[in-house]
Amino acid sequence: MSFFDNWYRGDATLKAEPDGELVKLFNEKGDGKVLDIGCGQGRNSLYLASLGYDVIAVDVSKHAIIQLNQNVKLLGYDIEGIVCDIGDYSFSEKYDIIVMSNVLQFILKRVEQINIIYKVMEYITTNGIIFIKVPLTEMQLESQCFRNGMLNRLFAHSEYNWEILLDNNKFVAPKKDFEINIFVAKKS
Ligand SMILES: C[S@@+](CC[C@H](N)C(=O)[O-])C[C@H]1O[C@@H](n2cnc3c(N)ncnc32)[C@H](O)[C@@H]1O
């Protein structure tokens, strides 16, 4: 059983509110397709579904998806919860919004983190939006690679064109031990 399965089986509850930056970006009715990677208990999936989006929510933890499904049943939203490691997820269609909030740091191998970012770049529609939130902590070695504009460079060198709507990565030196990078890119 994964760390997160154990965690969700306890009383752990993640924040119920969606990410504030996501709410600023999407606050009108929509009808596109969303992929929420590492959706957890589904706060962002539920929010986007409440706006009318058709959401696929993927998480490696079975218990996260069980809890998400309980909420989906209560609220009657259009969300398909899938238990899957994102590294094994077979991308077969394009999405209008892809969300990766607080998940990349748990994908431990750098090459896998980058492979997922490349996959997401490929499977977003033109004008589609990729929303990434990743902590740049001193503590979590796995996320330190996202410092110093790494996401920005990856997108700048991709084969597609991007409009960077938000990139608040100001972490250039280990001055403080916690900072979050919100990175939002639109495919053009
Ligand atoms: C801190 S939680 C964030 C949950 C949600 N995105 C949110 O912001 O509320 C991280 C989630 O990523 C999931 N996760 C970790 N590694 C994963 C992987 N390789 N594939 C899919 N999900 C993964 C965990 O099971 C957990 O639910």
C-alpha cells in the first residue's frame, strides 16, 4: 500500500477549497475536457466539474479515488476517477485543461517528472491550459529541480509554442525553506 493510500485511509483531509490561482483563471461556465493528475480527494476536479467541465481525475491512491467518488456521487458531477500511476496512464485524447497540483514532487525520478511534462505538453489542445503547482522546498529534494525557472526553460525549449500566463518562481537561492511555484502555460 502506498504512502498516500495509508494517509487517506486515516482521517487525513486535504484542503477542500480549490487552488486560488485556478479559481482566478477559471470562474465561468465551461464545457471542455480536464485531466487532473494526482487529484487526491479531488478539490480541483470538483471545482472544475462544478463549472461544467468534463473531468478525468487520476491518482495512484485507490483511497483517494474512493473518497473522490463519494463526493462525485453526492454532488452528481461529471468526473471519472481513475486509479493509476500517471507514469502508466495511457493518454489517448487531448484535454483543454491539465492540472498538476502538488504532485510532481512525489514523482521521484527526474526523468519521469520530465516525461510527464512532455506528455502533458503533447496532450493539451491548442489554446488549452496547463496548471502546475509545485513546492520548491529545501526539504524535498525531488522538487528542488523546479527552482530557478526550470519549468520556464522546459516550455521555452519545447517543440510547441506557449504563452506563459503565470510563473511566480522567484526562488533563486536557498534564502527561505519554502516557496511554491505556480506555473501556468497556454498552448498557442
Ligand atoms: C499532496 S497530494 C495533492 C492532491 C491534489 N492534487 C490537491 O492539490 O489537493 C499528492 C497526490 O498525488 C498523488 N500521486 C503521487 N504520485 C503519483 C503518481 N505517480 N501518479 C498519480 N498520482 C500520484 C498522491 O496519491 C496524492 O493524492
